[in-house]
Amino acid sequence: MKKLILIMVIAWCLPGGVDAFILKGETHQGPLRISSHYRDLSPGNVIAIMVESPVPSKAWAQFGDKRYHFVSRAGGRSWFTLIDLGLAISPGPHVLRVGVACPDGYEKTFSVTLTVTQRPFPVKQLTVDDRFTVLSPDVLKRVLREKKEIEAVYLAITPSWLGEGGFDVPSRGVLRDNFGEKRLFNGEVRSRHRGVDIGSPQGTEVRASNAGRVVLTGNFYFGGNTVIIDHGAGLFSNYCHLSAILVGKGSLVEKGAVIGLTGSTGRATGPHLHWGFRLYNEPVDPLSVMHLPFEE
Ligand SMILES: [Zn+2]
């Protein structure tokens, strides 16, 4: 009996959630099953959509004005795509379309209505050096140049998956659940917090949260010393305010590889790691990414 209760508890807690959607079809090669997985449907979350047997010849998803590619993992046995619920998405119904074509000629477009829920984001007051709130023309020029450089990286989508299993927290320390926080710097400039912060002493090792390719390293005005890793499928992780960068642009890193050391470079109030993600150029919550069902 105890065993049965335990199994029931595990089943209830299994990834996917009780309201995750499943789509079904019947092809000449056998049944088609499309499953989904997400933490919840509030702003900042990621939806994983998996096409299970038969292997499709083509699959796509459309959500809002974005079209998403499917990529394969597990040796081609599983096809998936990741959809971003952006910080600006409005609560209420939104239509998601998923199209699949199979080698036997089967083709179908499924429509699912997702109800985006409200998510309250706290407001935080922060005090930083005035140079981060009152930008001189030269600094403004630098900030705009860096924004363009960083966005170009996030828009170059790799149509394959480079990750190995699920994502890990990249550094030891106190992880704050502060994605999306509305920030007032010196009581004036508003911005949204596009990641989570891990409080750790200066010089703590920062590790790649998953395998991928280092697509950008450098010193940026707000992010300080930064590393960006491309994991494929439009998903990138970023690590900011580092005191040292220990990887080179273009290198492939394994999950857990040391890529830098924590610090307080850029707009930081003290040593910590800022850990963020972009999916199709939209900031998404690292704690939602941690929920992706990629354990081997
Ligand atoms: Zn941060």
C-alpha cells in the first residue's frame, strides 16, 4: 500500500503538470502523440512541445507572431521545440498552432488555446552609482552598440540541440527567485530583471548550466564581464558581472565546465552571479528552464 501511495505521489509530481496538453493523430506508420510540458502558463515561462513517434519529416509551431523550429534529441527519437511566454504577454487566451508532416504523407495542424495566468512581480528599489542611471552621450552610444551586438547573437538560432540532459544551477550560493522584478534604480530608471541572482562570494566558480557553444564573451556596460552560451533550439544562457572569464568565444563547453568566476563588474550592487536565459530573443525565467524534461 505504501508503495502504491508513493507511486501515486510520484505520478502526481511528474513533469508536464496535470493541465499540460496532449495532441493525438493516426498515421499509416502508427499513432502520433504530441505532448507538452511547462511549470505554469504565466509570463516568463517556457513551454516544451514534444512530438513522439513516428519521426516527423517536418514540424513547426506558431505562437503570436513567432514561428518555432523543432529540433531532435535522444538520437533523433524525440523532436521538440521551446516556446517563450514573454514578460509582456497579456493574461487570457492565446492560440498555439502545431503542424506536423510525416514521411507517409500524413499532415495535420493542431490548434490549442492556452490560458496565460497572472503573475505578480515585486518592485525593488536599488541604489547604484549615478553613471548607471544618467548616461552621457558617449555611454549611451556604447550601450546601444552593445544592445545591438547582444541581440544579433540571440537572433542567430541554431536548428539543433546542443544540451546534455536538464539544466543545472551554475554556481554555489543563495539563489533568489527574482526573475521579472520591476526595478527602480536610484528611484528613477525602471527596468525588468531578466534573470535570477545567485549571491556568492567574489571568485566563486561559475559553471555552464548545460552543454553548448560560447557565442559571446566580453565586458558590457550593464552586464559587466559576460558569457553567453548557445544551447540550440533558440535557447541561450547568460552569466553576468563576472570577475574573470575563463572560456573563449566559439568554444564548445560541457555541462558543468567552469566558464568564469563571480564578481561585481557592470551594474551590480555587490558580488553575485546574474544568470539569465533568452529564448527566441525573449528573456525567460531560469527556474522555468530548470523544469524542462530533458533528463536522459
Ligand atoms: Zn541580476
